[in-house]
Amino acid sequence: MEAADKIKVVEKYVEAFATSDMGIIREIYADNARVEDPVGTPVHEGWEAVQAFYETALKSGAKLSLTGKPCCAGNAVAFSFKVVMPGMNIDIIDVFEFDTQGKVNSMKAYWGPDSMSS
């Protein structure tokens, strides 16, 4: 998978939040995906768990804005962004790892209490 393809997935991810579109989330994630958001919390494993996680996230009204250029290495892309939602902003770094079909099979979000502001 080329770097440009990985960056397109990041752009689709941002679009999914802009439009509250679960179809985009479904399109980019593998059936056996793992989501750890934030790192250190219980992992959402498999499409049903990932779907439930994102349905809640999209319903929150959260919108994403990239704050830096995505960085690609190996089968992964890391990107920084700001989550803007009513009454709260969160600075986050996500890492997507891709399977051989170009689907996200692992997402880890790095953020904590010191990443949040109002």
C-alpha cells in the first residue's frame, strides 16, 4: 500500500466524522479490526465492537481537524488531529495499521487528560 493510499484513508476517516457516515467507517475497517481509544483502555475487537464504538463517537457530534501532515512507515500511518465537540477539544495522535487488503486492522489513539481543553 502506497503512502498516498494511506493518507486517503485518513482523509476518509476525517470525512466520516464531518458527515456522521458509518458507511465510511465500515469501508475503511477490516472485519477483525482492533480499536484502542485511548491506549491503555479496553480494546474493541471485531467489526461489531468497532461499529458500536464509532456509532457512539459519531452521535457525540465530534468533528476532526488534522493538525499536521500524516506520517507513513511500513504498513502504518500516524496522524495528529483535534477533536472538536460541544464543550471540549482533544488533541490526539492516531496510528492506523493496515492489512494486505488495505483495510485498517488496528487503530490506536494516543491522548489523555492533559490532551483535553474547553
